Amino acid sequence: MESMTVLADAAENLHPARMQMALSLGWHIIFSCFGIALPLITVFTEWRGHKRANPALSGLAHTWAKAMGVLFAAGAVSGTLLSFEMGILWPGLMDRFGEIYGFPFVLEGYAFFIEAIFVGIYLFGWNRMSPRAHMLSAVPMIISGMAGAFFVVAANAWMNNPTGFRLDAEGNVVDARPWAAMFGPSTWPQTVHMMLAAYMVTGYAVASVYAIGMLRGRRDHHHRFGLLIPLTLAAVMTPIQIGVGDWIANTVAENQPAKLAAMEGLYRTESGVALSLGGLYYDNDLHYALQVPDGLSLLIHHDPSGVVEGLEDFPADERPPVNVVHLAYNVMVGLGSALMLLALVLAWVWWRRRRIPASPWFLRAVAVSGVAAIAALECGWITTEVGRQPWIVYGILRTADAVSPAPGLFLGFYGVAAVYLVLTVLTVIVLRRLARSHDTPAPQEVDATPPDRHSEEVAVR
Amino acid sequence: MTLAEVVLGIMFVGLLAYGLFGGADFGAGIWDLLAGGTRRGARQRELIEHSLGPVWEANHVWLIFVLVVLWTGFSGAFASVVSTMYIPLTLAAFGMIARGAAFAFRKSITTLPMRRFLGAAFALSSLITPYFLGAVVGGVASGRVPLGIAAGDVVTSWINPTSVLGGVMAVLVCAYLAAVFLCADARREGADDLADAFRIRALVAAGVTGVAGLAGLLVLRSDAPLLWEGLTGRALGVIALSVAAGVAAVVFLIRQRYGSARIASALAVAAILVGWAVAQYPYILLPEVTIEEAAVGRTTLVAMLVALLAGAAILVPALIYLFRLFQRTQPDRMPSDTAVDSEAVY
């Protein structure tokens, strides 16, 4: 009787808990990207500003440093919620695998702590430290941002390919080797993919702000540099990312064939498999898709007659939801290709003419590239997370068995949704204000503004 | 000392740091709430904002540190506590989000209604977050969290006499610490009148906290007999130290020796937390799960110890540098009364 109600609660909690986690992580992942990449872009611009004694560059760097402060604060609070949710929503995962899965988070805790400290130093030290000391203070921030991303994604890679432990007859973890567990087969492709994604999201998103300004007729140094520096970084990362995409697809094919089959909407195991774009999956088949003959076999095996495993090889209750995964994957690849085209146009014009492409269509494309990069990021993340279902630890622990059976847990989802709605609106308001008037202080700053700040602010309005 | 105890001990250092730094941070928010109307409270709020500034994020990362060490080193106990206590923990997390966001964004927003909204969110969440965290501690300390996922009662585990005591004490201690800390900050910024105002608050808060603490012992005797036994037995020395440090802090406050008062008050608060740990030892979940039983495998504990020590070797100097940079460099003195006038333009 007792256990019946517990199971009923767990079943009731599963979907809302997944939605709550998706919402919290989907929100946090955007802000972590800026935490990883914005420090590098900012300090590079600061360095160029000092080197060329160019006030436009220095001003740009200061604006970005402040935006970094706001985005970092938003990322920090959303990250705190996540560390609670890990236990609140998925105690079955933490209870059984905490000693392996939790370990990278200990390291991440340090990385984040150090980043928080140096974000504080960097913002507080603006105009208070020598340029050299100030730029040096950004180095730990850049390194710890990347390290933090590595540890978190390594934990996620472990969920995809659990290694570094044995299970005894009762299914208990024995012989846990937490260091080894951090370096499973998915770790490097996934972490590199994520870090490049962070630089792309940040680069395109920052550039898109200045593209909008230029479309409104502002063509000063401030806007040109503001567009060019982040866009160049993002454009350089884009082709590398496409190569890494191939690497990660092969890793998935090898280690998580069910996920790959869902990504491609493939039911039958065959040789010479076509690459399917779009379409709807029902009745064990993908309908209305655009087919590229032998495409998938070529991509996975670099051989047109290679055999690719389909979903028919897996029991029905071990298949991920196909439509979500397939479409999310297609959208990610599609957006990535569109960004690649943008990068090529920039590279071509810069190579031939040494200037930003003049066409308003180029600026319009850059203006939407930020949103496109964020959408690609979310789609990629949906692909890997939903594609792992129904497992939370691939092949070992089902998500349904990890969710907390606590009564009433599902109500938390509505609370989180409301909180994030308010948080999103506030972040957008503050960033817009920051874009409009450059004297807006960042949260970590202590009145770095001149004493006549109040009169200035009145003048701005 | 066993390996598990060493790892848990390091976690506890993080918890102490969170209690002191994070606690003072929450307390500053509570005084922000009580600072009065927009005009009258403006200078106090400005001092509070000055004092938190670049360190507030660092102050709160301690909690994440505590959580990750617990879930990795003591996974089963962690899962038990968090799944049983999910309601107060979710509410505390919401409080942290509201607080962090409001504090971060308040500075960048200049319209008065928005500022008031964010200010209220900051101050109110400063009150509720420590309350819920204290209630969780009360529930664990009174043995209301059994081992097992959501095995405890999700309501009475945090709505009970010891949890109420824990929550109220957490709020009082935060307010007390903040008032003492702000005295020294106000003096350093040359605002002696504010230092006096916070000195009175610190003294009142010290009195109220002391009385509540003593009255609370009676609550523990009936509601949490095991904890009571430990506090009045093995932990008696630590509790005596807390009382002595608390009295010393009052003396220092009366004599306006704010630096010494800061140390004494921190010691008094730290001793309360240490007293709780000593009283509960060797159990991690009263009344039956010991630290040894809850600990994970040896390789993970060793890996954690290596990571924790190596991490601390990088972290601690960086943290000291941040605090020193911040405490040393105060080029802008507190704006005097003219700031209040310009505040009116918002």
C-alpha cells in the first residue's frame, strides 16, 4: 500500500521534474556561455585599447565588463538553484552515483568560486589597478570559466557513457574511480563542443547588438569594433565546430546507437542509409523527410555502404522520443550551417576588401545570428539530453527511477517557471539599459562612477 | 580522525564561512528592510550596498561548496535530507535567486517604482532565506530526517519547534553579525553617525539573540532530547565559549572597538555552529546514521581530499586578495547628506 502511493507520486512527479530541470538548465546554459567566453573577448578588447590608445576600444571593453557582471550574476543565482535541484528532483541519481557523478562538481565548485572572485576583482579594479595588473586579473577568470565548463560537461558526458566504477550483484557502486570517471569516451568531444558553442553564442550575440545599432545608422568606431571583434571570434570558431560536430556524432554512433538512431529518425538497421532532413516520425517510420542518399552511412562510417543501427534493435521501452530529438538535431545542424555561411561571407569580404561587408543584408543576418546561435545551443542540448532518455545514467538507471517520489514535488515546476519569467524580464531590462547608457554600474562595482553621477543620469534621461 | 571525518570537517569549514560571510550578507539585507522609508533609509542602504559590492557572490558560493562536498562524500545522507526537505530548500533557493537578482540589478535600474520593487525583493528574501535554511538545520538536528529518499515527512520535518527555533535563530544571528560588521564599515567610510546607529542595532540584536538562544535550549530539551543531551554534555565547553565571546563582543561594541567586536561576534556565532556539530557527533543524521556509515568509498574520499586541498591552495590566496583589495581601496567616501537629496530625483 505504502509503496503503491510512493510509485504513484514518482510517476506524477516525473514529467514536471524533467520540465523543471529543462527550464532551469536551459536558462542557465545561456548565461554560462557568457561566463565562459565574455571574459576573453573583453580582455582582448581592453588590451587592444591600451595598445592602440583607442578610447573606443577601452570604452567597449568597459561596457562588456559590466554586461559580464550582470550576466555572471544571473548565471550564479540560476546555478545555485540547479545545485539544489540536483538533489531535490533526482535523489535517486545522487544517492546511488553521487560519489562518481558528484566529484566533477566539487572541482566545478572551486572553478566557479575562483571565477566569482576574479570577476569581482576585475570589475572593482577597473581604473583602480595598473592596466597590466588589471588584464592579468582576467586570466584566472578565463581559465576558471573554461575549467568550470569542462567539469560540468564531463559530469554530463558520464551520464551518457558511465565509466570508472563497477556494479555488484545488487547494483551497488563498488570500486569507484572518480578521476577515471571524468574521462569517459564522450568527455572530450562533448566538452570541446560545448566550449566552442559558448564562444559562438557569445560572439554572435554580442555582435548582433552592434549590428542592430549599425542598421539604425550608427557607424562610429564603437559600433564597428563592437561588431567586428566578437563576430570574428565566433566566425573562426564556426568551421571548427562543424568538424567537432562530426567527431561527436561518431562518438554517439559508437557509444549510444539508440540516440543516434533517434537523431536521424532511423527505424531499420540497414547499410547505405540516407541522411534524413526534417519530417515526422510515427508508425515506426520517418515520413515526409528530405533524403540524401547514403548520406548517413557516409557521415558515420565515411563509407556509402556502412551499416547504421536503427531503433528496431532496441526494446520499445529503451527508445528516446524520436521527433523531439530528430527535429532539435536538424535545427541545430541547420542553424550551424547558416552561421557557417555568415562566417564565409565575412571572411571573403575581409580578405578581398579589408572591411565589414557593407550590405544591410549582412548586418541583418548578424543581427539575428545571436538568437540563432542560442537556438542552436538549446537544440544541441535537447538532442543530447532527450536523446539519452529513458535513461538518466545511460543503460543503468532510468530517469523514472531517479526522480524523487516526494508528494507535491510537481508544484515546484510552476514556481520555477514564474521565478524564471521574472528573472528573464529583469535581465533583459538591465542589459537594454546597459546598452543605452554606458554609465550604468555592474552589480560587482562599487560606485566607480564619478561623483556627479546623479546629475549625469538625469541628463541621460 | 577518520578520512570521512576530515572531509566532513572541511565541508564544515565551508559551512562556517557561509554562516559568517553569507550570514552577514543576509543580515545586511534584513537591516535594509528595517532602514525606513525611501528617503530616510537611503544612506543606510547605500552603506549596505557599499559593504556587499564585489564580495557578495563570493560569500554565497560557500553554500554551493557545502552542497557539492555533501553530495559527493555523503551521497545517501544528502539525498535523504534534500528529498525530505525539498519544500524549505526550494523556497530558500527562490529566496537566493530573488535576492541575488534584486541586489545585482537594483544598481542598474533608476526608476523609483522598479527600485522599490527590487529593494523589497532583496530585503524580504534576505529574511526568508536564512529562516528556511535554519529550519532545515533544525529538522536534521532534531532527528526528523531518516535515511532514505523522501523517507521523512515533507511537512513536519521543517514545521516543528526545533525548526522554528533554527529559523528564528538563523535570522537573528544574521542580523546581529551584519550590524556588528557594518559598524566597522561605516567608520571606515567616515560615517560616524551611521556607525552609532548600527552599534545600537548590534547591541539590541545581541540581546535578543542571547535571550532567544537561552529560551531555545528549553525548546530543545523537550523537542530534540538527543541534541539537548549533546549540547549540555560534550558540547558544553563550546557553548560556554560562544556565550563568553558574545559577552566580549558586547563589551567591545560599548567601547566602540569595532574591529575586536567583529572578531568576537564571529567567534560567538561560529561556536554555535561548532556546538551543534559536536553535540550531534558522530551522527550525520540523528538518531542512527553515523558519519562513517554515510560516507562513500575510500577512493572517492581520497580524491576529494586531494581536490579540496589543492583547490584551497588556489582559492584561499585569491579570496584574501579580494577582501584586502576591497577593504584597502575605498577612494570614494560615503556620500554625505547631499546624496540623499539627489536620491530624490529617482
